[in-house]
Amino acid sequence: MSVRTLLPPAPPGAPSSRWGVRRAARLAFPEPSALAADPVHAARLHRYLSDLLAPYGLAPAEPDATGQSYGEMAEALIRAVVPAGEQVDLLVLAHSVPDLTPGRATACRLGHVCPGGPLSFAVTDQDGTAASTALRLLTAYADSAGLRRALLLVVEQDRLPYDPGVPVALPAASRGVALLFGDPLPGEHPLPADPCATVRPGTDPWWELAGLVADR
């Protein structure tokens, strides 16, 4: 099966040399999500995964009160990078490892939580390219619609609640990165971001980029 990514057309002269990373935050999440300790949620997740995995001869791990909710991680990142009173026009959530809450429309919820009530959607995959694709989409949408502020959230957890039956590369830690893009305010000098960051498991290249922005 092949999948095409459709980018909105950019109007003539849309790319701006002033567009770049205005602010960044990076957070580690060494402790499990509070939701992971909820026995009701754990039972529902176990039943959900059992139904999905059974046709492949696989089974979920027994509930163990571990794992991350990307909604909780993303909300912490939004609070860290978007001050009260600022507006965000577009929010894109990216991850490769499945969420602890697969039945939740997390990106839609974040659109309500984030200041400005932005248009929001998620990009997810299994080969480490979700964040790079999300950045391309974010830039294309911002250019075509004339958006002023866009937020990229890259989150990953270091655990799968089941044995996939094949070797997989998991991140070394549960971490999240927020990059706020836009034209600079007076006195600001945005740092351009490379949408073709090296593909590695987890948030590594984005973690490093966020560190560069924070150290400016």
C-alpha cells in the first residue's frame, strides 16, 4: 500500500525568509502518565488491543500502570511554550509510537486547549518520519493560508503495550518537544528549521533543535 501526502498549494511569493522558530521547549516524562494507573482505562485498553492483535496471533501485555498519554504530554508542552495572551493559528501533533489512549482524538482536544483555538491535526507513522512530514505540512498550510503562528508538537514514549512480533526501535526515553513557528516580534531573530532532519528513533533531532533555540 502506498500513501501520498497532499500539500496545499503555496501562493506566489508565499515563502518568507522571516519565518522560523520563535520559541521552543523540551520536556522529559520519566514517570508514567496518571491515566496509566486508572484500572478502568487499563481494562478498556487491554480489550481494545486484544481485539486488534488477535487476527495476527499477538496479544497485549498485562496492564502494568505504565505508559504515556500524548494529550498530557502535549498540554505540558503548550503551557511551556505558549504564554497566556498569545494566539496560535495551527497545531500539528507528531508521533510514531502508539498513544496510551488510542481511542482519543488528541489533536482535536489540543485545538481547544491551546490559546487561539487553532486548526489542529496529527501525523503518525512507524518509520521515524512523522515529525519531518508534520513540519512540511505545517509550513505548507501556514504559507497557503497566511497563518502567523504555528505550533509543532513532537512526542514519543519508550514503551509498547504489546510485543509486535518483529524487531522495532523504540526511543530511549519518553520525551516531548514543542516548536513555535512564525514571523518574529520586534527584536526577535527566528532560527530557521530544517524540515529534513535526520531520521532517528524518538525525538532526538528535535530535542537537539529545541536546545539550540533555548540556548540562544
